[in-house]
Amino acid sequence: MRQKKQRNIIIGVIVAVIVVVAAWFGLGPGLNQSKTQNHVVTVGVVNLSKGDQAIWNHTAALAKQKYGITIKIKNFTDYNQPNKALQNGDINLNSFQHYAFLRNWNKANNGHVVAIGRTFVSPIRLYSKKYHKLNQLPDGATIAVPNDTSNESRALIVLKNAGLISLRKNKALLTVSDIIKNPHNIKIKEVSADQCGRVVGSADAAVVNNTFAVPAGLGKKQTIFVEPLNKDSLQWVNIICARKADVNNKDYQNVVKAYQTTETKKLVKKYYDDTELPAWDIKF
């Protein structure tokens, strides 16, 4: 009886060890993690387009499959809302802004929002209905630019890169008063961003944001210069952002990884052609 009892004890110990080992390999750290996590990450966006929806659907599916993360999208209609929501903890991440917008928002709001990954860049263009090439613009040409601080600065840098003007250096945001050389006597017409596309016909040319170019019927045919990808354009790269305290959060980093894929590049090409370009592996 004693031998039988001892044998049963030994068998019980062996079974227990097997169970523990199996549990370790099935659930242990770093192994099969995607099947055990069930984390939710809420991402704030603005005016989600059909293309953006497709990209985030793919990102969400991959994040769920590979990292066990459930992505929820919160769609805002106002560009002032997502950073406030992020800073207040109402959402975990947001994806709607570029570096320049983030810098200005943090400065104005004593914010602590930081970029944790790049998404895409949308080169803006100089359009004309009167001329087909940049070198056809006459001296004294009138060029319309957006009159809001961020977009006007960007438009003036486009004109600088086009070789039309020279600008003061080492300033974060530029205005027409920062033009230091204007050899072609270009006349700058400042209008609201949503009007730039409408005044292309009356001006000689206009720098128009992509958001307003398509509704205004502007495309490759009217394009005479495209914003180059260089150190000037780095600040216009769009980003995924988190609170400063969450920079090292592994779930958030994995959301970025799920976004930055070859499939995302294909979707960007499908929906936006060359008006948006994946930016995470571009060297500026």
C-alpha cells in the first residue's frame, strides 16, 4: 500500500510539472503573446476619408492578429479636439497632424503630446491655369497663398524651393515680411486656404493644399511645381502621437508597427496615388 501511495504521489508530481511546463510555453512571456493579450487602444482621427478608413482597417486587423491589440477609431470633426482629448486621457493615440501643427499646439496649450511614429507626407503643389511650366511664369506674376500662419509659411517655402524667392533663415514660421529676395517681383496674394483653389483662374498661380485642390478641379494638368521632399518638408510629415508619459508604451509602439507596413504603402498608392506618400522610411 505504501509503495502504491508513493507511486501515486510521484505520478501526481510528474503531471503537475507537465502542466506547469505546458502553461509556461503556452502563456509565458514573449511566447504566443498575441493570443493572450486583449488590449484596447483608441486612436483619434479627423474627418476619416475612405482611404484612411481602409488603412486603419488593415492596421487594426494586423494589430489584433499579431499583437492582441484591439484598435478603436474615434473620429473628430475639429482639428483642435484630438490633442485635447489625448492630453486629457480620453483617447490613447491620435493620427491627424504633422510635426509643425504639433509644435505650435504644444506651445500654445502647454501641451505634452509627442510623436511616436511617422505616417505619410502630402506634398502640396503650385497650380496654374494660365501656364504649363514654372519657367513660363512672367516677372510680376501674382501668386495666391493661404493666409493662415502654418499654411502660409509652408507655401512660401514651396516658392523658395521653386527658385522664385529667398527667405529669412532660422525662423519656424514665415510670412511675406520674411522674403529677403524677390528677383522676379512676384506679387503674393494672401487668401484663406479654402479659397486658394478658386482663385487659380484669376491669379497667375496658387499654392493649394491637397484638401482643397481636388474639389477645385486641380490635378497634374494644372501642376507646375511639386513640393520637394527635403529637410524643409520634414516638418509637414504626418505622425501618430501619444502623451509624453506613454512614449515607451509597448502597445502604442506596436500600433505604429502595424501601421508602417508594405500593405499600408499599397493602400496609400491605391487611394491617393502621389498626393500622399508613406513617410516612415523616407530620408529627409
